[in-house]
Amino acid sequence: MPLFSHQPVLLDEVVTALQPKAHGRYLDGTLGGGGHAAAILGASSPDGFLIGCDRDPAALAAAQERLATFAGRFETHHCDFKSADRWAAPGSLDGIVLDLGVSSHQLDTPGRGFSFQNDGPLDMRMDPSSGGATAADLVNGLPAEDLADLFWKWGEERQSRRIARAIADERRQRPFTTTRQLADFIERICPRRGSPTHPATRCFQALRIATNGELASVEEGLERALPLLAPGGRLAVISFHSLEDRLVKDFMRRESRDYEFEGPVDHPHLRRPRSPRGRELARRGIVASEPEVQANPRARSARLRVLERMPQP
Ligand SMILES: C[S@@+](CC[C@H](N)C(=O)[O-])C[C@H]1O[C@@H](n2cnc3c(N)ncnc32)[C@H](O)[C@@H]1O
């Protein structure tokens, strides 16, 4: 297995957003290799405290090693960040960071099955100990229409129906078991035609999101995270694709409003005043500088959004 390697993105920007301070209490819901956590602990010396969560036991082990110099100032939990309120009381935190998606380590470990750059089992579970369905279970088991919906909804794949129908035909002869088998098959159905992006990229994104229930976790996790912050505390969220970013943006806009409404449409007559729960900082989000993108191409698609908790009446 490769050594745990993951370069945290927008590191300075996250530290600037959270303004860690001595005595502060922080939550890193996506600990990964512990890069953001180490920076937060460093900046909140000598006694800032951090609660760290990750769904991936391998990430937790790597983070514990990375953070060893801060022993006594952090605790780690093997969990989905949407359950972080089991370890933090309402109003008890000064900052929360969520760096969504998968780490480079997960992507670069063929046995995890996230990537088609190297062949591996079609797994994609962030938590392999969960016993939940793998990507192969979805590809081989879902009805063709559901598979098409999945590719469309979570991959925004325009050829979703064609690809799903072809998969359903193929799997009758030979089930899909490896990442390259699936990627090569999709490339045969939808040839690349000069595009720099591999034709399987969107379907892989969709399968990863579905296998891990990623967007549901983000939606629920954001709702449950905000009340954990003390007034003035900040929630910093980094997303890597438009579906995630839309959820984060909509959440932050909604929480910053000084009114609420019932039903699907925001109509002035249906509004009821309330005090905003948050204040959005940098409304368009913060993206990586060109030097960071040069040094770490993964940073190209990252967008950081920040919400500050407002005092409640
Ligand atoms: C982009 S990496 C985080 C890297 C980390 N910030 C660092 O500096 O090394 C994302 C991590 O979040 C974890 N993860 C993703 N969604 C999660 C969730 N809903 N709950 C807990 N961990 C999650 C993944 O397993 C992965 O280790």
C-alpha cells in the first residue's frame, strides 16, 4: 500500500477563515491525512483542541500519526461527520472544517477502487468496514433505468441511458468486477473523440457519490454542524464538484436569510421574518491561487465557502 500522501488544498485560506486561537475548540469532519487538522492545531497552540472524524479507518490511522506531536489536544472518531454532534455540544465549537470528497491516498490506492488510472476492485467505499454495497454491487445489481438515473443525477452524464443500457446487456455475459473493465467498456460505448477527459469520469463520480451516500451526508452534516458553533464561530467547507458546491452554497444562502418561507417557492408574500443563523463570508467562494494549482492540480476544482454563526435571540 502506498504511504499516506495527501496535500491539503486551500490550507492558508482555511486557517485565515477559521482564525484558530488558543483555548479554541475545532472540528475537522474529514480528517484525511490530517493536513488541515495539523494547521488548525498549530495555529491554536498551546491548548486549542480538535475533534477529528473520518469514515475511513486508514485515514484515521494516518491522521493519528501525523498529529502525534499534538498528543492530548485532539481526539479522533471513526464516523460520518453528520454524526459529529455525538461528540460536540451545541454552541461549543469555534470552527469546523469539511474538506469533502476523497483523498489523494484513497484515489491512488488501487485496492480501494476509486480510480481507473490503475486497475482495482470496483469498490469505492470510503468505509470498507461498513459492509455496505460496493460500486460493483450497484453496477451489476441496479435495474438499467435506476443506473441511468444515477449516472444522470450524480454524474450529470448526458449519455446516461445509453451507457446504462449497454452495461445491463454486457453484465449478463460478464459481471463488472474491476475499475479498468468498467472504464474501458464505457470508453468503447462513448469513444473519447479527442476530449482530454476520460469518458468514464462522470459515471465514476456518480458511482462514488451513490456508494457513499455523499450528498445526503453533506446535506444532513451541514444542518447538524451549524448549531454546534458558538456565535462568531465559522464553518469552512471545501467542495470539488458542482453538485457538492451547489448544496453548500444553497445551505449558506438559506441560513444567511433574515426570513423563512414554507413550500418550494420563495415568494415575498409567503415570507416570515427571523434572525439569520449565519453570515456568509466571500459570497462567491474562494478558489486556489495559480501557484497552488500549479503545485497541486487537484486544487483546480476546489471551492471554499465560509459561514459565520450569528448570535441567536
Ligand atoms: C479530501 S480528504 C480530506 C483531507 C484532509 N483535509 C487533509 O488535510 O489531509 C476527504 C476525507 O474525508 C473523508 N470523508 C468524506 N466524506 C465523509 C463523511 N461524510 N464523513 C466522514 N469522513 C468523510 C474521506 O474518507 C477522506 O479521508
